[in-house]
Amino acid sequence: MRGSCKVSIVLLLVLINGVFGDNPYRFFTWKITYGDIYPLGVKQQGILINGQFPGPHIDAITNDNIIISVFNYLKEPFLLSWNGVQQRKNSWQDGVVGTTCPIPPGKNFTYVIQVKDQIGSFYYFPSLAFHKAAGAFGAIRVWSRPLIPVPFPPPEGDFWLLAGDWYKTNHYVLRRLLEAGRNLPMPDGVLINGRGWGGNTYTVQPGKTYRFRISNVGVATSLNFRIQGHTMKLVEVEGSHTVQNIYTSLDVHLGQSYSVLVTANQAPQDYYIVISTRFTRKVLTTTSILHYSNSMKGISGPAPYGPTLDIASSLYQARTIKRNLTASGPRPNPQGSYHYGLIKPGRTIILANSAPLINGKQRYAVNGASFVAPDTPLKLADYFKIPGVFNLGSIPTSPSGGNGGYLQSSVMAANFREFIEIVFQNWESSVQSWHVSGYSFFVVGMDGGQWTPGSRLKYNLRDAVSRSTVQVYPRAWTAIYIALDNVGMWNIRSENWARQYLGQQFYLRVYTSSTSYRDEYPPPRNALMCGRARGRHTRPF
């Protein structure tokens, strides 16, 4: 009976959600609960998935269908989002306030996700109510299909490091501070896979090579990653195979993910794996242990120091990260077969972050617009043509130059199949980190000062890395090219979670007049209805 029920569910999903029966299905059931955690030695209220902190990892292969039934046992609404997973034609599943109704307490929602034409290292996280500072995040690995060549030999092992800054203060206290218009203090520490200093051990065989996947799942700070006595070969960034440069340390900004290969070619003993905060006056550091299987000697000496405040070295490193043109991506054709540099962008969007006071409280803004969550998800309001939820053009496509700001459920208009240039301009003194949901984009340039049309002379139009999250250095700019080939309502946000929570985000509505499922899937049959969409129905079956 249970088997026939599962077959019926799969057939229903194929009919309704447009996923494909010839690609495997992977089923997960997750229970979201509160639980006591002690990551920095102090008891805190964490948010657990199936009793785990961090949550379970997801392994999938390109084009797999991932079915995750989420049961919310918290006392407040909850949502999960999927950093770097593109949700092709399916922004309904993105799990942010602009696309998806929250899961009410005591209820459940089943996500139906296809990792269409993707490989690489990603993660999931809770997107509401500053829950990210309490846990409920986890790793996503998307492996290449068996016949697709990978540009390095299979490693002996594959390790995840979910690293991030951490507060001893419970998330709901941090949330109240933000809502009162106050800035958050410096985090209290740094975690690796939910543990503090020396909390994880990675065992390696002498002479063998291992893949380490590092994601910055924190809320406030950039990080630097290094392994005592070892070099790292960079091979992948958020689904893009890279030129295989060698590094002794690697900056990982908020929301970013990297894969490196490390060969156990040193004397057999234990070595520090070190992660420390970057661009902070007070440097927070944590460690794990790289343990040689035949080691008879523990770690010794101080953990190796890393870079701290220096911007120039980080900018230089960022410019060395390039796309491997000859490697295959999720498909067998080489990554370099798409010549983005030969396409002239149809228009330029300039996005400037700012920190205005609005109604006497600290807010953050993009081009003066400080985002406030609507009472109805923007995507549902758009689909049902519900008036008064948002207005296209409520955020300008370039900064006005003023210092003020205004509250708005901001949505910017764009057309399906546009090819555009976006410039992130940062006039503040802190590093910014920007994420674009639904897409991978080409990082064509970054430099200090004011961006001008003349800055294009420095663009990399040949082998820029393709990714979904990019940093912008203080008083500097970063430019990206992006092909808008994914219809939907897509979140463009700061990965600094206090800034995101207080308004440094907006939505890009990528629109087509076509109603064909070839361009966009309809809303899922099980879509939750809330706000002004309550009581409406998606489809009759």
C-alpha cells in the first residue's frame, strides 16, 4: 500500500510540477524543532532538523528531483531557502518571503526541487525571522552525471565545512535588537559544522587527495580558510569549475561556497584547519584538525595566522579566480562554449547599498528603497493579479544620489531573455556580499572607487567565473553580466543577514507573456495560501 502511494505521488508530481520521471527522485522528511545547543559552551535555543545541528546534508546528481516534506514544530512560521539552487522555471520553491507563504506552526509543506543542469557545492538555510542565527542550515552537494567528465581525478574523500560566525545570544533577542533600530554587536565566535575550537577531525590517508567544500553560512563576517602546512587547489565555485590555481589561504565571503583539493603530502601528524574572520578589528578564530591516519603526533604550536584587514590581497585573489573553459559543466559541452563576452548587454542596472535612518531607526537600502515584506508573497500576488501588493518600478535602476531612504516592497521589472549588466556600487566602509536567486552570473570586473562606463575597459570578457554570490569591497564596485533565462520572481539580497533583515534586498520580476510550461511552471498544487491570496486555488487537480 505504501509503495503504490509513493508511485501515485510521483506520477502526480510529474503531471503537476513539470519535473521529469526519467530523472531519479530523492525523498526527505524533515521535522523542524527547537533544541538546546552549546556550540560556544553556552546553552542556547537552536533550531534543529530531525534533531541535528547543522541539519542533514543533501546529496544529488544533476537533474535529480528532490522532494522534501518539512514539518514545522516551532511556535512561529518557518521557511527554508536553497542558496545557489536555481529552481529553473520554478521560483515558487525558492522559499523566501517574496515567493512562498511561510509554513505555519504545526503545519507542513513539501518542496519539489529539481537541480536542473547544475553541479557543485551549495547549502540551504532558514530565510525568516533571523532563524539563520539559530541553525537549520545544511549542505547540498550536486554531483556530475556518470558520463560527464570532471576535470580532476576522483578524490579519496569529500568533506564539508559549513563555517560561519556565531552569537551566544539567542536569535529572537538579536531580532528584537534589529527591530528596535539598533546595530548588532560583533559575533562571539566562529563555528565549523556547528562546533567550536578543535571540534571536528578529518582523517586522511598519506599521499591521498581530498576534496574540501567550504561554505560561509554566517550572518555578519567574511572568513579566511587555511590548512597548516598544506596548499589548496581550487576546483569549483558554486557550480562552476575553475582554473586550478594553488592557494595557501582562501577568502570566503558571506553566502559563498568553494571546493578545493588538498593532498596529504606532509609529515604524518595532526595539523590545524583554521577559519578566522576577515576585515574585523577583533579577529575571531576557530579550528578543526587534519589527522593523518598514521599520525603519532598531535597538533603543535599556535594555529597559523591569516590575513586580517588587508583589502588589496583579497581583491587580487578574487581576480585570479577564473572559469575553466575546457572543463565540462553539468553538460558534456565545455564551459567556454558560451561566449558571454561577445554579447552586448541591453541595459545597465546600478545598485548602491546604503544605511539610512528611517523613522528614527536604522535601516538598510538599495538605491534608497528599504524592503519590507508584503502581507502576500509577491509571486502569488503577481499570479493572481492581486492589486496593491507591489508596484513595478518601486525601486529605481540607478541610485539617485541622496542619503535618505524609504520603505517599500520593492520589485524591479525585467524581461525574459534579456542580457544585462549589473553594477554593485559600495560607498560604505564594510565589505558587501550580494546574492542573486535563480541565476549564475559572470563576475566581469571589480575595482576601487566609482564605476564609470570607462571601467568596462578592465572587464574580463573571456573566462570570468560564474557564480551566484559575489563580494563588493569597501568604497568599490563589482560588475556582473547575467542572462535572464529563468522566468520568475527572484530575490537579490545582501548576505549580511542584519542588512538583509532591515531592507537591503529587493525582487527582480523576470517576465514573459507566454503561459507555456516550457517557460515557467504553474504554482504547485500544494502551494500554501496566505495574506490576500488566502482561499484561492492554484489548479483544479
